[in-house]
Amino acid sequence: MQEADVESIASSGSLEGDIYANAPAGKATNFQTYVNVVSVLAGAGTLGLPAALRDAGWLGLLILPWPAPWPSIATEIDPYPDVAHAAFGMPGRILVTFFYNSIALGGPVLYLILTGTNIHDLASSVGSTITLKQWIMVAAAIMTVPIIITKTMREVAVLSIFGALATTIVVFIVAVAAIVDSKNFDTIAAPGGVVGPVEHDIVIPRQLPIALATFAFSYGGNVIFPHVEESMKNKRAWNKIILWGILTVTALYFLCATTGYAVYGHGVKSPIYLNLPGGVTRTISTIIITLHVLLAIPLFMTTFNLQVERALKLEHRGLSKRAEWGYRAIIRTLSMILVATIALFFPYFGQMMSLLGALSDGMLTFVFPVVFYIKLFGIKKVGKLELLAMAFIVVIGVAGSAIGTVDAVKELAKAYRGELDH
């Protein structure tokens, strides 16, 4: 759908009607779409939620679901850049494209870091001397193959079934193991066997922005959702499907966050399974989540690569199938090299996730949906209470993104200098 279509919908004041009239036919069933939504949302961000709650205190549970309603807003019309163009022209498109692609590339960066870290820990336990950065390069090289072979989101989406199941399994493993690992909710059995008091905070106001950044990242499916919706057979069921998907992952988020923080308190780490004692439980959790994040990399990379290929009009240049495949392979290999390079220079999972959540997800999740809605459909169609709520969301989103980005950069700098304890 082009921006003209979006503008015509805006002028009609309807979000339904002819939105799907000219949409391409998809093949995904409602259940397959639901699985895709859960897989996109419930990824590596889930495992950082207990640490985010550590930063915010227990009050963080109240702001954890704040980003939940917003991931689907852009997809109700069209991909984010098209909506931005319809609202504010080329400047809007350029601005949103920057944040949009930072997520499309930032997600794989995080996943490569987590994959490399997990494999390095497992391999080191059996005497391997291969470094973390070498494992990141190996993971990047391996995942370049499916990224080149798979052409569209429909082909990549089959990986989502394992992803959704893997995250659910790991959350339950971590929750049960954490509870078993604690003597009670006043003491904690640390991996080294030392039993000590568990400390919690009600609220840490100064850390709320960086915690909100992690929460926003955990709901930041805006980049993938337009393509998931496009692959649906029954697109009019999208709102219902994404509602159930968001409710599912929110339940997982609360389970993981509350259990992890309650048991480990200030000592909780990101990702949470690093708190588990060494042994079968931790090994199984590590292997499952590593496979999940590896298989999730093509979801994000394909989204980015499809944008590049469409911008270059690769399919409309009259190329032979072999030549088109060759150009596609070059584009996708170069994008993977870029992602791997960033991961090699900044292999710090928790800090990179906070930076990505604050810088991009905060704007894409809180600020832009509200601003674009008002611009496209008019402020007169919004009630006073709704307008007040929207203004509050925008202010919180802008302030949270700004403060969270500054804090995340400081934390990343400390990690780079080796000054962090967790």
C-alpha cells in the first residue's frame, strides 16, 4: 500500500474499510500468525526483564505492560516508513527509517552477542580456548547461509514455531530453577554456594528510564509485524491475533521478571539464566535459548534486506534468476558483516539491549504512533481524555528515550572499560 492509500484512509477517518482490499494474498493461518507474533516478541528481551526490574524496583511491574498496546498501531495501516511519509512527508520517512532499521539490525546484533556468549560459556566449560569474539564470527558465518537462501518472510517464518516454544520452555525452566535454587525469599543460594540476604527496592526513580527502555525493547515488534500481517490469509483477523499474542507474552514477561527479581534481588543478571547454578538445568536453558536467537536472526535480517532490495528495485531490473540471486547474496552478506562488526566491537548484551530499547524502541513504541495518528486523523477526532493520555505518553516516551539513551551509553562505556559488576 502506498502513502496515497494511507492518506485516503486518513481523510475518510476509518481504520477499517478498504485497508485490506488491495493487500496481497497470504498463506499463513491464524495460528501460524499467532506463533509468529509470540516468537517475534518473546525473544532475548524476555531474559533481561528481571534485571530491568532490578533497575526499577518493584514499581517497575506497573510500567512493564505500558508498551504492550502500541506494537500493532503502525501495522493497522502499513509499514512504519509509509505511515511516516503520509504524515510528515520525506523528513518523516527518513527519521522513522533510521529508528526502524536500527531495530532491524540491532536485534541481530543482540542475538549474535547472546549466541557467542552462550557458546563461549558452554565451550569453555569443556576446555575450549576459542574466544567470545571468535564464536560471534562463527555464528555470523553460519547464519549467513539461511539468510541468503531464504528470499521472503514467508520462508523464514517457519522458524518461529521453534522460537515461540523455546522461549516459553526457558521461562518456565528459569522460574522453577530459581525458586528451587532459593532457600526462601529472604536468602539466596548463589552459584558459588554462598547463602546471603536478598535485597529489593520498591522503586529507584533515577533508573526507571533505562528499565522502561528494556520493557520497550521487549514489545518492539514494529519492524517485523507489517511483514507478518502481510503473510496472513485472513488479514482482518490481525487485531484479534496480535491481542492474544501480546497477552501471551505479557504473561511470560510477568512470570520471568517477578520470579527472577524475587529470588535473586540485586544480584539478578541479564540474561537471567546466568544466575542459575552450573549443571544440567543451566546447560539446557542455554542451548535452547541459543538455538532460538540463532533462528530469530533471519526474521530481522530478512526484514532489513527486503527493504534494501525493494529500494534498489532488484526484482524489476530484468535480471536473470542467477544474476538476481547473486546480487541478493552480496547485499545480504554485506548486511551480515555489518551486524557482526557491531557485535564484535560491543559484545555486551544487557547494555546494548538497553541502548537499543531507549534509542529506538522508545520512539517507535510510544512517541511515533501517537504523533502519526493525530497528524493523519486530526486532533478534533480525539476526545479530551484521550488527548491528555496521548500527551502524557509522548512526554514519557521522549523523556524516557532521552534519559534512557544517556544512561545506556554510560553503562555501555563502563562495560567497555570493564567497570561493571553485572
